[in-house]
Amino acid sequence: MKISDIRVRLLQKEENKMRAVASMTIEDCFVIHDIRIIEGTKGNFIAMPSRKIANGEYKDICHPIDTETRNSIEAQILEAYDRELSKS
């Protein structure tokens, strides 16, 4: 899988831990919007798009199947986030 584009929109730093929202294009033909970049106690991490279900829990709408893919996606998105931060 080749990620062909990542776009990051920085958010104002407020009381919540969400720092940015990203969109990722895969192989110039499929895009995933609303990937959240969140500040955690052990550093930044990503959260895939999700929706609230009837019992109040949140379920991912889309997500990587294996750890290797998830780590690759997360690393590339966080690199794009760092680049965007350095511009501002």
C-alpha cells in the first residue's frame, strides 16, 4: 500500500488533547478523512474515523488490519503533522 498524500489541519491548542485532523490518500484513488492526531501521555498518536453506536461506544469506520500497517500509517501521519507544525 502506498500513501500518496497526507494533509494535516492544525487545531487551536485548547483544553482537549486533539491537536490536528488529517486526510490520507492511498495510491491516488482512495481517501480517508477525519483521522485525529491526539496528544497522549506517551506522545502523539492517531485515531481513525469513528462513529457512536447505540450503546454509546465508538467504533472505527475504517482501520488497518495489522500492526505493521497501523504503525506505518501512524508514522507517516505524525511526520506530516511535525512538518506542518514546523511551518507555523
